[in-house]
Amino acid sequence: MSLFYFKSQNEKEEIFKNNKDILQAKFDDVLINNKNDILNKKIAAYFVSDIDHNGAFLSTAAIMNHVNEVENLQKHGYEVYPYLISWKLEIDNTLISLGLKNQQADLLYINAHGYQDSIDIFNQVSNDSVIEMLNSHDDLQFKNLKANADIILNSCSTGKGFASSFAAKLANDNPGTRVFAATEKVFVADIKFTEDNQSISEIIYHKANQLDLPEFVEYNMEKFCFSGETNEFIG
């Protein structure tokens, strides 16, 4: 189901193509203007999947939301590294490049269509040449995250099922991190910070009762973490 009305598939594809170019230019400006101030800044790696069937991430409104979210993170002391991606390898390479500059990510923020056990980011090509999406059966460990990093999944349903969810597997594979994920279909996330602006306190999603006629309701994202010491999932 599409979140926005398009006259034709061609019109949708043209709008999304133009919006990807606009978003890429915005992200390039952010990267050029980064100060690499590792002593005084927290680091946020911000990714937007370009696999979008309904406009949740590549519509004109969504593009503005990405720009606003990056600016919001900057206002709260983050140096943001934003990228438009298709593959998990692009996330890995970004985090590795930060490591080469002696930087570790305090926040990993992923915008992608999601389901209980997967997100719409390509992971690998199987033996029968089928492209596989990143899912909860994969190794979801990300290198060069800080031990207490936050991970935000701006994705539908990735927390559904709790201990059996994609979010839980992500938390399990990255011990010490705190993963924020939604248990149902949602729209744009809002980050809420603590009063001293030093850390994220909660994430608010906007839930729609009907995708074609959205009635927005505030919805608290679930937190997932995993204790490596007790080998126990904590929901």
C-alpha cells in the first residue's frame, strides 16, 4: 500500500529518483561541513535505505524529515555522518572508516522498511543469485560502535515478537547497546532527549490506524538490550 498518491508507477519512480539526488546533495553538504571534532562531539551514523515502495523514506515529505532529523541530532551535540544506502556493506564500511579516524559511533540510526525478522537493506547474493535482505538469521554485529551505543530502527514491526524479533537479535549481537524498535506499523520517529541533552531518553513513533488515512497516535518505541555478562535478553 502506498502512503502517497501517484498518478503512475513512472511518476513515482521519477519523484523518488529526483528526491534521492536531493537527499544525497543534502547529505554531502553535511559531510563536507563536519569538523571531525572527536573530543567534543558524539558521533551519529545515519542511514536511509533507498529501497522504498510507498514513499515512507523517499517522498518529498520524507526527505524533509531526514534533513530535520539530522539537524536535530546536530543541535544535540552529534556530528552526523548521513548516507543513502542499499547494502549492509555500506554501513560496515562507514563504521570502519570512522574507526580509521579513531572515532566510534555513539548512535546508529537506520531508516528502512521493516518486518518482524528483517529490514529492507540488501545483505548478500545467495548461491542461486537471489539477493537476500538483512534478517535475524544473519550476523548482525556492527564493528566500531561504542559499547553503550544507541541503535534506532526507524522501521515497522522490527520489535514484534520481542525476544524473537529482529531488534532482539540486533541487541544480542551487539552487547551493551540499546536498541529502539517498534512492535507494529509506524511512521516517523521523534527522538526525546534527557533534560541535560546528554543522552536519548525515549523515542516516540507516530502510529497510523490506516495507512491510507493516517490518524497519528504517539507510540513509545520498545527498548531492547542484551547483557553479555548474564547471557540474558532484557526486554
